[in-house]
Amino acid sequence: ELQLVETGGGVIQPGGSLRLSCEVSGFTVSSNHLSWVRQTPGKGLEWVSVLYSGGSIFYSDSVKGRFTVSRDSAKNTLFLQMNNLRGDDTAVYYCAKDQGWFDPWGQGTLVTVSS
Amino acid sequence: DIQMTQSPSSLSASVGDRVTITCRTSQGISNSLIWYQQKPGKVPKLLIYGASTLQSGVPSRFSGSGSGTDFSLTISSLQPEDVATYYCQEHKTSLRTFGGGTTVEIK
């Protein structure tokens, strides 16, 4: 069974940093494309970043320069390092297997940026 | 970047009605169009990929069509369990984009 489990969310002050983890089982992070997608409470979905199996990384304009994606093959885990967080980064963050479409998704982890 | 315009933003229909949601892209994306269903409090679920290919396990009352810039998701006979928000998404480029969502309710 393919499974993704996100951890690391929480409450953080504006300007702070947070690192999210996405532990994967049933497939390997190094051989698959993986994306981060976020959803503001009560609002729509926003794609954040993709890490291709070959190592290429792309970011949305809203997070470029502040967020960094990486992976650890030994831990079979994807990471999202979020720096200089702002109020509009408050959202549930999902990781998902990316084949152009996202499937499966993790259950999400909530990040709240607030003073 | 590709812009996605999804309409309507919400709709209310009766059980058994035929429901159609549309998604328009700012540039041609061939058939690189995806549809998801998200029920309240749940994770988005893949419904359709390649604009018209039904994901395994999705009821046949759901269908997708279109190519280029204009796409649609149709529910042929709306059921109570179809109450959800539906999103389109493109993957023509590496910068994936979602539509704004359509909330479907039962009248």
C-alpha cells in the first residue's frame, strides 16, 4: 500500500522557520516525483513545489526563495524547509506522489503562522 | 504561468440531475487536465486524469471531456454522496496549477 505521512506542522510566529517531513512507504522517494500542495483553511488548493526523481525542483512564485524541498533516500522521506514564514502561509500542507496528477496524498499537517 | 478558470464556483442541484463543471485554461494544455473531488474534512481524491480517463474505482456517472483550453467534468446523475468540492488541475508545465474549485450541494 502506498502511504505518505506528514509531520512537523504547528504554530509559528511570522518570520520564523519550520521543517515539514513526509515519510513515504510502499514506494521510494528517490525513484518517484513528489509534490507539496497546501490548502488554506476553507479555501482552495495551491501547488507549492515538485521534486522530480532526477533531482530537478520547481517552486510556486509565492514560496520561491523562502521554501526548500529535499529528500533523504535512506529515510525514504521528503522534506519542506519553510523560512521567513508569513501569515498567508497558514495552511494544511500535503505531500503527494506526483505523476502530473497527485495520488496518493498524505493526510496533511497544519501550519499556523501567527503572533 | 497557466491560469485556470473554473465555473461555477458553486451549484445546487437535485438528486438525479446532470451536473457539469467547466475549467478553462489560459493556454492550450492538450489533455493534461486532472479532476479531484474533496469531501468536507477529507483529503482530495483523484477522479479523472488525462482529461477523460476515470481513475479506478470512481463511479461511471463521472466523466471528463475536453482538450486544449476547455474542459468539463460531468456527473450524469447526481447522488447525495457527490456533495463535495471539485477541483481541476493542469500539469502541462512543471508549475502545476489548480482551479478555484466548485462546491456541489444537493437542492
